[in-house]
Amino acid sequence: MMVQLMKWLESCGIATHILLLGSGPLVVLLGIIHIILASRKSFILLCLALALTLGAGLFMTSIFRSRVADAVSMARPEQHLGLAVAGYSEANRPLQLAFVIVLAGLLPYSVGEIRRRHRSAS
């Protein structure tokens, strides 16, 4: 199971490093801050980090998808379909990883918002 995960992450290339070592810790840090402070400013910062993560995943996926079209055009005609399917599947991985990070970031977002609304209602 872990070997498959590592192979999946390895196929993302530089996108894995950017998302896991850049956006991931940023979302975790701002999520913890939002849980602790439960303020409007921490809410906005966490939302910006989530949007940045999703935007980075989308941007990297679009770059990788354009490379697939170039690679398929250079292959023999009988290989086009197989290469296109495999290439687009692999090109979508940065966006999938970004979705996982954003979904994980929604938990502290929700907890912080519940705390903020509970505090303002008191």
C-alpha cells in the first residue's frame, strides 16, 4: 500500500514537492491558527491558502496536460490512445493531490468557524 502511494506521489514530479512541502504545511499551520484564534483574519488567511493550493494544483495539471498532447503527437498512431489515457491520468495527479490537501484543510476551517460563531453568539 505504501509502495503504491510512493509511486503515485513520485509520478507527480516537482508538483508533489511544491504541494506537500509548500502548500501542505501552510494549510496545516493556518488551520491550527484558525482553530486556536477563531477570528475573521485567520478565516481569510486559511481560505487564501486553500485557494492557493487548489490554484497551484490546477496550474500544474494544465502544464502537464499540455506536455501529454506533445508526447502523443510524436508517437505512432496505434499508440496514441494508450499514451493519451496514461498521460492524462498522470497529468491529473497534482490536482488530485491539491484536492486532498484542501479537503484536509476543511476540517480546521469548520472547527474554527464553529468556535467563532459560538463565541460571537455568547
